Amino acid sequence: EDHEAIDETLPSSIREIKKRGGHRCWHKHSTFLEHLVGVHNILRLWGEDNITGRVGLLHSAYSNSYVNLALFDPNQESERNIMRDMIGAEAEELVHLFCIVDRQSVVVNTLLAQGYIPKDGLYVPHLRDERQNVYLSPKTLRMLVIFTMADVADQYFGWQDELF
């Protein structure tokens, strides 16, 4: 696969994920690395841009409300800087946001339940410190829905399908 032709940051990002053991961790139907690349590829197939693909690649790299498998420590500025250098500040900020909110609560219990994205965005509790609120703009909420769909889509099939 010519990852550099897709996005010039992809080869170095994949190397960093491997360096941190992402290719050795099991995640649903494959390794964590394969899942992350799968989410990235789904987003790019849907016509999303490089930044969105980069966020998809590292969507769970700080751990999140669904998986406790942190490749990077979100509490260490040096770790966040490594990710910023890898994928850019805008993509890193989105990865961080998506890892500090409860996606089930935001996407399923709120957005899907009400059937629309609020024009003023939402304030939601911080996943690890409910005394803090996190603002999610309408654009960020839209992206959160898209990332969640790609995340689910990648996990919908796997080695079990090979059995039948």
C-alpha cells in the first residue's frame, strides 16, 4: 500500500503507532493498528479530507469512552506535541476532543435521539472530570457523528466473516 500517496503523514503516523505497540494490541476484529487504519480508510473513501482521515487514524489514541487503550498520554503536553507534529494541530485537537467526551451520550443519547445537530453546539461533561464542560461546535458534532459511524462500520465485519 502506498500510504504516502494517500496522505504524506500516514507512513510516519503508522510507524509511531507501531512503535507504541498498536500492532500488537487486539481490538474487536483485528489489531488496534488495523482498526485505526480501517477507520482512516473508510473516512477517505467517504470523501473526507486529510485532516478528517488523520483524526480517524488516531481517534482512540488517547483512549476514549469506548476503549481504554491509550497509545499517547493526553495529560502529558510532550505526548500531545508528538501527535501535533505528526498530524497537525487541528487534527490533534479534534482527536483530543473526541477522547474526552462520552460518545455514547453525545452521539446516540443526544444527537440521534433529537434527530439534529444544535445550531449553537453543545456543552458536555468532560469524560474524566465531570466538573469540566467541553464545548462541541456544530462542525465538531458533525465530525463526531461521522467518526462514530466509521468506527462502527470498521468493526462491523472481521475475521468472523471469513468463517462463513
